[in-house]
Amino acid sequence: MDVDNDLDQTLLQQFSCLGTTDRDELVKQLQILVGNNLNETAAAFFLDMNNWNLQGAVCSYFDFESPYKLPSMSLVKDVTIGEGESIPPCTKFTKTWRVQNIGDEIWPPGCCLRFSGGDQLCAAERIPVRPVGPGCTIDLSVDMVSPEQPGIYESKWRMSTPSGSYFGDVIWAILTVAEGGTMALTQQLSHFSELGASPHLDETNFNPFGPTSRPSSQTLFQDSVQQTQDGDTNMMC
């Protein structure tokens, strides 16, 4: 549902005049914008779901009230940046989450992964996501840069419909920045391993002085083509 086309010019003008961060006032304004039939508890729910952004809460409310239900998404796991990993300051890295469409309908075209709060660790605020079928999983990747100062940083991301309504689980990038962090190097070594190592190699029994089997040039070419086609997102059913 395209809420912007449904709201009249009066409401849009009201949006441009609102600059308050007082939560009680935001609740009252949301009730005025969508109608007083929305109680304070429900208004606070829609605002909290949208990080207390009034326009986002209005979009979510109208999407909720529309006959079209929101898509479904569940976080499966963090593919990169696990517990105990750290990264040096001012270092490029890739954060990847694996998520699943747990609904019974395909995600519509135009959905995206949106930064919604916390520390913004990359220039992009929206990452386009292609449609995902029911029951399928997809890897969502965001290229980030660690902050200059050591510490713990949290970046909040949500899936969003084309009209701007959030859906599914909240997903986080929780990053420890420390001198001597090895996470970026680990990612690079992992990438080289995927390109040049046998996919069935058992690293626990690996003998560096024994014979090794290398993939054929055809296999390397096919892997390279597949990675290029997948880009930042890999979908699995």
C-alpha cells in the first residue's frame, strides 16, 4: 500500500512542521493523524516499532489496517561477526545475516534492508533485496567500516516494504573495535579458502606436508561466475 498517495496535503504539511522528540507528544500526534480510534497503547506500539519515527508509524498503521498483510521474516543466524570477534579501527568488513521468509507469500518487489537506529557503520541506509519465496532463506550483506575509536558499537537494521513499513525480526550488527582485532583478516582468508580450497577438505586432519587436491580450473571459473551472479545476497530454498 502506498500511504503517501493516500495522505492528503494537509497531513503532509503537518509532518513537515513536527520536530518534537517527546514520546507523549508523538503518541498524541499519531492519534490525531490516523484518528482518535487508536488508543495510546496501540499508538506507542506503532511508534516503538518504527524507532519513534512518526511518519514510519503512520505508514505501519495504514499497512496494518489495509487488507494486504505484511511479509514475514525471521533471522536464522549471523553468518559473520560472531561472539568474541573484534576488528581494528577504520577497517572495511562485511556483515552478513541469514534470514528466512516464514510466510506463505513471496516478498514483493521493492523490499529493502534499512538502517533503523544505533551506530551507522556504512554510507548506505537501504540495501535492495530481491523477492524471496515462502520458506526460502537469503543471505543479506552490508559493507561496513569500523569506527575510529575502540569500543562496542551496535547498528540496527530492519526489512522494509516498498511503502516504508518494517516487517520481521530486528537484526543487529554488534561490533567490537579493538587494536589488534583479526576479524577482517579472518574474512579475507575465508574468502580465499572458498576460491582455492577443496570444498570437502577436513581442516582438522589437514597435513600441510601431504598431497592436496586442487579444484579444476573449470570449477574455479564456475564458482567465480556464481559468486558474481549472487552479488551481496544469496538465496536458498
